[in-house]
Amino acid sequence: MRKRIYWLLPDLDSARRTTDELLLARITEPHIHFVAAEGAPMEGLHAANVLQTSDLVEAAQHGALIGSGLGAAGGVAAAFALDPASPAALVIGVGAVGAMLGTWSASMIGSSTPSRRLRRFERALAEGQYLLIVDVPSARRLEIEQLLARTHPEAHLEGREPNVPAFP
């Protein structure tokens, strides 16, 4: 299990030094993500991808739930209208198709929607700061926070999430 930590860094040099500190602390690059204002230089940094910067995963989950419910309701209506030999199979099949369509359509919307988790950092990013999103093993969270606080007094701990989603 990993914990996600958010840090705000004042500039690119500080972000690069922080990356080096984390790599030396054996936090691998796939667990280190940076977000900056559009057009800001990101050379030497592992930029966050769409899974960290959008509501894609949450939207897909909601789409699957709503789509399966609507699909199952449509399957029940079809079973009453068609009187098939196996109404349960029809309800399950149409529910599965609804879940797939709901997941797909909601994930398309979610991938273009900025993450609600990152909304609180918009002002700092617009001012030129860099947001570090680092996923650390639960047992090492305090150690990594103390390391960054000690070696980067210019950085600010901006919070943590209790559980890191499996995808991003």
C-alpha cells in the first residue's frame, strides 16, 4: 500500500533537486510526478500523466455503475417485451453492455476534466510553482516527509491522500 504526498516547490531547480533526493532515497521514477503551469519548463522532471491530472478513473467508475444499472433496467424491460427463453441472461448481457458503454463514455469526459484533487493548487501553479506528487510506501511516508522538509526548506508539504489509486 502506498500513500500519496503533495509538495509545492518554488522553481524548476528545486524540483530537479527534489527528484534527485527521492531517487537517492530509493523512490523510483514511476512514483514521482510533477505538475506545472502549461508551458512551464519540465526538463529533467517526470511529468504527471492524464491519470494524475484528470478525473478519468473516478469518472470511469461512475460510468460503469450508472451504465450497468441502466443496462440492467433496459434488460428487464426487454425481457418483459420479448419474453425470451432465458430472461436472466438477457438482463445480465444488456447490463454488461451498459457498463461497458457507461465506462467508455464517462472516461472520455473524465479524461478532459481537470482533477478535483488538484484544483486547490491552481493558483500556486499559475504563479510558477511546481507540484510534486509522490507515491511512497506507507511505512516510509514519515521518513520521506522528514527528508524533504530537512533538505528542501523552500518546499511546502501540502497534504497527503490515505490511499493511492491502483491505476495512477
